[in-house]
Amino acid sequence: MLETAIIGGGLCGLSLSKNLHRRGRDFALFEARDRLGGRIFSVPCARSDMMVDLGPTWFWPETQPLVTQLVADLGLADFLQLDQGAALHLSDPDKKPELLESESVHNGARRLAGGMVALVNGLADGLPPESMRLGHVLTGLEDRGDHIWLKFRCGDHKVELAARNVVLALPPP
């Protein structure tokens, strides 16, 4: 029987996996997609060697101290978002956008070298590959008192297993 089943391979699920692995605890992370990261998704830019973030792009050290600490703990390189120039702001879809000229459009926002996927890769680095179960769509949970029975669809197959603890690390709809 599995000690802890983590459902969701975004930052929360990966962070929990990293902490359980450091403590030598038994766990498996189940992710419905064929990749880790959840809403974080970075792709290579066709015209350069940089990554383009298609999900979250920035973090703000002043208001997100936990993310800032995670970036530091993982030893990731970050940089200040360029704020030179003007930006367009659309507050009413029926009107023209307003021109914002400010020295601090992004208010201290920072980006990660290599895109936000660097955060995902930093958390996943060193986790046992056999504990990462991609392509596992959760289809059912059943409380059986001393354990939880989990049901997954993995491609054309059904996978069922028992876990003492289950963590749903899923974003709100």
C-alpha cells in the first residue's frame, strides 16, 4: 500500500513530492497530463534560444515571499522585468486602450532565466522517476476507513491502488 498519493503535478504537488522525498517517505505523484507543471508551461521561442511562458510569467518578491524563497532555495537565476517604454491598458472592452507611461509598469516583477518551467524542473530534479506517474487521470476515490482506494485511467488501461493518505493538489476550477 502506498503511503501518500499526490494528485496533481503543479507547483503544490511537486513541492510536496520534493519534501516527502527529502524525508525518505513513500509517495507517488499522479498527473493527468503528459508533463509536469500544471498551469506553468514554457515553450522554446522559434527565433531565439529563450523560453516563452504561456502560463504564469512573473513573480513579485514583495508580495510573494514563498515563491521568492523557493527560487532562492533551488538556486534559480531571476531578473527584473524590463519596464522601459509605455504599455496599453484595456479597462473597458468597448473603449480604446489607455496609454500608460510609468517607470514601474510591472511594479518590481521578476522573471526566471529559462522561463517559469525552470521552477518546475528545479522541483522535479532528483525525484525518483518511478514516483512520477504521468498520464494518470483520476476517475474515482473511495474512503475505505484505513485507506483510500484510487481509480485512474491511463491511456486505454485502468489502474487501481490503495493509499493511506491522498493529497489533492489541484487548482480551483
